[in-house]
Amino acid sequence: MDKINFEYHPTFFTATILNWQNLLEENSYKDIIIKSLQFLKNEGSIVVYGYMIMPNHIHLLWQIQDGFKYDRVQMRFMKFTAQQMKFRLLDTNNLSLNNFKVSAKDREYQFWERNPLSVELWSPAITLQKLEYIHRNPLQEKWQLADCPESYKYSSANFYKTGVDDFGLLTHYQGD
């Protein structure tokens, strides 16, 4: 598997749906996130070490690859997923599209909160700490989305327990 490169460190990335709305409850919206990550992985711009897609936010442990700029890759990911969410809402005549209408000069709709969290991870120990944190998210009392981390489909927890990568996205953070 790929080793961590020295130009960029893995990054803990969190993005939240506008006003913490539960847009990502439906699997078709989670699949938009997965497809975007698969595209970026396949083009060689990212390596994904971990992820969790919750009803109103996502966590990623990813690493931008040499030759790609972090800000540009992040912007492409967020823009593409937002467009696909809008198209899905339009295709299904979902009235909740109005919940994402904004008064902005550069857009009619906004799906992600501005200024997502990005924190570089400087050691394997911190990376493991973040992985464990995101894998416990669906177990929280307010969510109760799974009985154990590895049973939640939209998570990398099962990969780290069994080695099975259902979406063909992941690289082990230790490079094994």
C-alpha cells in the first residue's frame, strides 16, 4: 500500500451541512460523498485513510498527493458534492431544497457550512486517535446509528477490523 509522503501530512477534515441539517440521512446523499472520494482517489489526488458520513456532517482522514494543492482538491470535493446534492433534490422535487437557498453573490444555494475544519496529523498516534474518534460517532446517544462501529456502512471502521473495503476507497494509515 502507499506510504505517507513527506510534502503533505494526513489531514483530519470535517465538513458540516448548512445549519446542521440532516441532508445526509438518506443513503443516496451519502453515496454522492463516496463517489466523489472514489473519483479523487482514482485520479490520484488523494489517499483516504478513514471516513465517517453522518446525517449532517462528514469526517475524513485524507492526504493530498504530490502535484495537487490541498485547497484546490478540497474546493473541488465540496463544490462537486454540493452540485450533486442540488441536482438530486431537483430531480426528486424535494421541497427541502428551499432550506439551502441563500442570499449570496456567488451562489443561489449553499449545502456546506463555510470554513470546514482541517487539521494536519503529524504522527501515527494522532491519526489513530482521530480514527477511533470518528468510528465512535454513530454510537453516540444522540445518533444511535449502529450497535458497533464496524456495522455502520458509511464508515472505515469495518476496514480496520476486517480488511474489507466495500467502496474501494481506503489505504491503511500505517501503510500495511
